[in-house]
Amino acid sequence: MTQGAALPALMAYARTSTADQQNPEESLRWQLDIANTLIAGRAKIVGVVHDKDTSRSLPWSQRKEASGLLAQLTNQNRGWSGIVVGEPQRAFGDTGQVQTVLAQLNHYGVQLWVPELQGPVDPTSEIHDIILSLFGGLSRAERNRLRVRVRTSMRAMAPEGRYLGGRPPYGYQLVRTGVPHPNPEKARQGVELTRLAVDSSTSEVVKAIFAWRSDGLGFRAIASRLTSAGVPCPSGADPKRNPHRLGRAWSVNAVRAIVLNPKYKGEQTYGRYHKVERLRSVDNPAAGHITREVPSLADDILTIANVIEPIVSEAEWRAAQPGRTASRPGPRPDRPAQRPDMRVAPGRYALRGLLICAECGRRMQGNVITRTQGPPRLGYRCVFRNEYPGDENHPKSLFVAENRILPVLDEWLRKLSSKNLKVTVAAMMEHTGVDDGQPPEVRRARIMASQAQTKLDRYMDAIEKGMDPALYVERSRTAQRELAAATAVIEGHSPADEPPVTEDQLRDLLERVGDVVALLRHADADERREFYQELGLRLAYQRLGEQEKIRASLGVEFSRVGGGT
């Protein structure tokens, strides 16, 4: 390098897989130490990108921070000319990821620096290509090796009656055994082995669930009965271990999980489910994998009896089990068969993953309403009440057709033209809803806190009007617990470290939007969704009586869709 020449500017990329088992700050520190040692005297780091609690199996396009880094490649004024990673085995999950990212970087003339090559990757070198492929394979092998090691170790510990980790089942609590942890380092820190013990309060609810099942009640009826009675659901009873859930009502799946769990009859089981990785898209393997839990074969399930104190007897547990031999019901005779031309290909939704329900904070699911005549009605439905049947605060049916949203959305985007640009930018910058980087659980917690406070205000109004306070004691306690749980999630959230959007960045974005909106009328669903995703658009749907309202994530409310659905 010529003396006095400016050093190349690099972005450092780091990844931490599980924030609850690793210290993200410590992980970032040693990865940066390796990166700084690699580039010492040859380049300088001008920014750091850190994906936390992210599996290496996800491709860069599916990681929050890495995808943002790749999105900057098209910007000629990005201020950096390369990316440096401290450990390729953490940065990439397999060979396919390495080659995909490297191809994108090479296209834009961006270098990739890795320690194993002592510098930047040479795209014309066969040796470099072989080494990167080798590390991609080693990364995948390491994941498989860890999976087998953990599975084997837990199988060995299960017969000893040790608690194998995770959240304790509803109805139980963790208690210390007084036995030091077998790991010497943890033992020096005072860590003891734990076991499951029956919880005196929640175990009574478990007994009631099994009794109702024996009387013939279904999962949905039990969930509705528990919610109506004001009984805290599992996540509401233990909000510290369930910050990712609303905790506002009993779900059908929660009741089903309790009934099917053999722990309640005193059996410790291991391996009822196992994780598998499946391609996100068979036609596009580069899109990466999705990890799913699937039921294991009977021979792969390890069962140990008499190691946990039972809550119900063997007979009570068996009487509550659903029938397993019933055949799948056929089509209803009064419902005509669906015509081939009325079927909608999976994923053909322009707003898939972008539309949330303002009532509960959950993503609305794509839904097709078929008709005997005419094309299918494509739209989005919130299925909250299907899962939480006893929650009367949420609309029972919430559906909105896609063709009612898209014209309003496109018109709103079209108005972001140069004539109104100055006013629009000023309004967006002043609004508190500009993309604040809050995770979904915090948004849901804010909604939950608002609804809980509304309940408390309503109960106080009823008492002041002369209603018997005893009627509202338990309901008030439930609302107070909901408010406390939501507040804990909100207060425990640390704001994102990323700098806020600047006025110049927002103006540049909106200027480019105006040129693209005109082309949307000829775009298909996939093209529309890609554009909306690149724009960072998020929509929230809310029904207000006979009126409906759509809000954009940038905080600018646009015109109502209309009345009814």
C-alpha cells in the first residue's frame, strides 16, 4: 500500500446464536478482536453489525442485521468497501451460504475478509474457494455434532430424575435439591441441581382440566371456561419465563399440551419431539432452511416412570386423552367441491407477513373465501379467537379482503410525490411511530397494557355506579397481573442501538417510491410483496364498529378502507 494512502473502510459482521446461553457483548468482543488483528495496518473498521439470537442455519437474507448489510450494496455512497468476519463458522451455516453471499459481494466489487485466508477473499483463486467451502461444511458438521452430543447427554441424565431444562410445565415449580452441579465451575458458582415439584395453586387447575376432559368437554370449551373464570393462563401465571407471550387468555393449544403431557401422571419423557430442518423453498434452496419440531417415532422416545410427583393418576390421564383412531372427516355434503380455477397458490399474497391485527399484535394470515360463482375472495384473517376462544375483548371474526387494501395503499404511496414531499417528511419525522426497532413482543405488550388498563377503568366505573365490588375482585386481579406482566416486558426492553432515520434518508426513500408506485398496477403479488418489504412497510388493521382503519408502520395514518367487510 502506498504511504499516505487511505486505508480501506470495512464493516465488521458478528453473530451470536443464543442470547440466553451466551453473553452477546462478550461474544462480539472476541469476534472483533480477531477481526482487528486480521486487518491491523491494512484496513479500518467503520461500523459493526451484530446478529443476536440468530441461528447460523438462516441465510443472510433472512437475518435482520445481515440482510440490512446486503441491502447497502446497491448504495454507491455506503462508505465502506468490504466486510470482515471474525469467525466464518459463526458467520456462515453451510457452503451454500458462503457462495451466495460471496457472489453478491463480487458483483458489487465488495471484498470479504476472513482470518483463515489472512486477508480478503480472491474470487479467482481456486484455493480460496476450496477453503471457504471447507469451512462451510465444517460449520454444518458442527451443528449436527452439537445436536447429537446434547441429545445423547440428555438421554443419559434422564433416568437419574434430573430436570433437563426448559420452562417447567404448568402445575409444577422448580426446587433446588441441595446437590451441587456436576460441572465444577458451576458448582463453584453455587449452582445446584433442580427437580420438579407440584405447585399447590396451579396444580388444582390441572386437576380440573383433566376432570372436565373426563366429563366430555373439548379443548376449546375448557379454554373458554378458564378464561371466563379469570384463571391466569400458563404464560400469565409465570410471565418472567414467558415474556414472548401475551398471557391474556387460555389458548386451545395450552389446554391440549397439558392433557397430552405424560409428566402429569409422573412419567419423565425425553425425545417426544425432535427438530428437523426443511427447505424454505424447494425451488430455491439458497433461501435456507426452517427448523421445525416434529413428533418422534415411539422407539425414539425415552420414558422413565416414578421420577416426578404425579398430579393425576394413570386412569385419570388416560380418560382425558383424545381419541386417536377417528378417521379424518370427509367434505361436508352441503359444501360444493372447490373448483381447480378457484385455488390460490401458496404465498400468492401481496401483504403476506406485512399486515398485523391492531387488537392483538399478531400477523394476519392469508385466507381465501371460495364461492360457487366467480373468483375466490383473497384476503387476510386474524385467527386469535380460534386459539383463544374465551377472550371477549377481541372480535370473533376479523377478515379484510386484499383488493380493498391495495388500492388505498397504492394511492397513499402515490401521494408521496415531490409536491407533498416536504410536508410528508416533516410529519413522519415528528410522529413518534417512526420505525423504533421494537421487537414484536414489546408491541404486543403495549397493546396488552392498554387493554388491561381499559379493563381496570371499566371495573372502577361499574363499582362507582353501585355494582358489588366482590363481583370484580378476581377480574381486577387478573387485569392487574396482565398490566404488570406487560409493563415488565416494556421496561425490560433496551432500545435498539441503531441511529434513527435521518430526514435526508427519509426524503431519498420517498423520492424513489414515487417512481415505482406507477408500475405496481402491472405487478403480480410476489413483485408487490418484494417492493413493500424493501420499503420496510408494515400495516396494522383495526375494526372500529362498522368502520375499518389501516395504519402504516411509519406512523402516518391514511384513509379508511370503508364500512363492513
